[in-house]
Amino acid sequence: MKHVWLRSAAPLLIVFVLAMLGQAALAQSTPASGGAPPPATPERLIAGDFECKTTGYRDDAIPDDLYIHRPNRIPNGWEITYTARTPVIDSARIYFAGSCDGSAHVERISGEDSVLMQALDLEWTGAPGKPFDASLYQQVEVVSGTAYSLSGWFLTLCGGSNTAPRNDCPDGYYMAKLLGIDPTGGVDPQAATVQWVENRRNFVQPDGVTRIGWQNLRLGATAQAPTITIFARINSPFQWHGNHGFIDALSLVQAPTAMLTATAPLTGSTAITLTWDGSLGPDIPLIPNGTHRLLFDVQYWHDANQRWRDVIGDVGAGSVVFGAACPGSAYRFRVQPRAEQPEGSSGAWPNQRYPGVWSEPVDILVPAPPVAPGEPFTPTEEIFLPVIANQRTC
């Protein structure tokens, strides 16, 4: 999964200017094109619910399975790509119930259908559950420079559920659920430009009994072209019986946005005031029955730490005073918005969560404290001091 941290283009200002001026960054860029943006919509994907009764499926290649000799079925509006071998791909309802109108237990998070991806020779031959890596993908017209948010649902079953022994996924084995966006519009899931989020949890706990169930994956990305590509992928890298999974309820919207202002400390102070706000964007408020609210996570970076650390998270719009522990050095701050429905509320189903992208970092130089005048130090003997510069926490 690729992460890209964008550095601010604004130069550091001298201390007395920073003392008077704050800096701000937007989590979503202004669209680069001069044309009017596409109209707001609660859904930008075609057939993201994978219902065989409405948008339907089409025939594809016949998998090399010992018992299954019918063509795969691919959801209309989507393309499929494989690595190495072609697994079984089908409408879950048609596969298990015999038709769109058939009656059977069908795993899905919403509606009546989902996409089934199943290992070859699932429970038969001497080598059941062949490895596979398959991706559904769809290209979507967007506005370059605008952030988009993707949310979707997956269920994977390593070791099957109706076999003997049941749910016996070995330690170290997994099936990876992956949701991805290529902001350049490419269609190769192996390309370095694809940004991924991954989940390897099985459908049950290690006890083989307690159900975990469907998992929500989500990410945001900023379009770098007039088209972006959405990927929904299951990677089953180990040979093991019963390995299969389901994909359902994919949703793409224009992402929520955030703005962060960081006000530099006055001379002699280490207090940085951080203020953030944002917007749900044009699409999310149109979701039927949606109760999405805007939440924010704020982080900071200092070179002594070499990683982003949390300032505050899971909060609404607001402000906080950040105390810089290492004066005489630079700090960087960023904010990420996300749209989520309150837990336990009767909002839109399924409960999609839409993250925005991290804002451009804001740089703040914290002035060093003034040196008090005093007598010059003249050493009269050797003094050994511990090296603590690399041990401090900034």
C-alpha cells in the first residue's frame, strides 16, 4: 500500500513574521481544470451493489476447475484482472441459489447479492483451494486535483465454513482483502501508482467459532488525471481448502475536506495554536437516510521523532494549544477529515465511512529561548556528560 506525504511549498519565515502570521493548508486541492465540476451525486460508481436482478452479470472465461465447467460471471460495469490463474468469479446469489430468484443463504452486506471469488478445486482433488489474486476494477471520470473517498465491504473465509474440519485456517495463513485507487487512471493493480488499504482478518476468530463477519475498508486519494480507477481485490496467496470471499457495497464520493491553521508562538513562548474546520463536500449530504458527521484527526511531525504523532483525534471542528517540547526547531502539522455516522444510529445502510486525504503539512518554526547573560564558563577539570540529544521526545 502506497502512502504519499506531500511537503508544503511555503518557505519558513523568519521568527518575528511567524509570530504574527499563521499558515493554512487545505486537505483538498482546488480543481485544476477551468471547467465546471460534475454535478453532486450520492454515488459515483456504476453497479457498486453487484445486484444480479438490476445491473446484472455477463459471462467470462471458464475456470480450470475440476467440477465447475460453466463460464465465470462478471458484474456489468466492471472489468476483472487476475494474477497467475483464474479463480471462480460469480454472482453469489446465482452460484448458491441457482438463479437471481432462487432461495438460499447468500453472504452479502446489503441487498440480495454480492460478488463471489472462490479458489479453484475448493474442496476437491488432492490439492484443494488453489492460490489466486483477482481484482475487479472500474474507471471513473473525475476532476483532476479533487479528492475522492472510497468505501466498501469484504468477507473472506480461509478454511471454509461448511467443511470438516471447519474454519481451520492455519497459523500464518490469510486471505487479504484490498481496496485501492489509482489516481492516475491506470488499470494495472500491480502498478506503483495504486494506493491500497488492506485487511487480513478471517471471518471468524482464531477459536473457529466466534464470527467476525464483514469488514469495511476505506481510503481517500486525490485525482491526478481526469480518470481514476477503483480496485476491489482478494489475494489468497496460500493453498488451503475452502478459501473463498465476497465483495459488496462499494461506494465512491467526493471526499470531505479539511483546513488547518497553525499560529506560531510569540517570542519566548512554545505554544502553537492549531485550528481546524472542514466540509462534508457536495456528495455525502445527498446520501439517502445518511447521518454522516465530520470528524478530524490532527498529527504533528518533528525530525527528532521521525514519524507522525497524534495531537488529537476523533473530534469535530475546533482548536487546541500544542506545547512544543523542543524550542529552536521546526514542527509540521496536518489534519485529515472523515465522514462517519454515529455508532448505533439509524442512518444509511450499509454504514459507509468516507475518509478524506491528509492536508499539506504546515511548517512552524519555534524560536529558541533567549540566552541569559552570565559569567563565561571556564572548565577546570574534565566533565563527562551523557549524550541525550537523540533520546529526547519532541
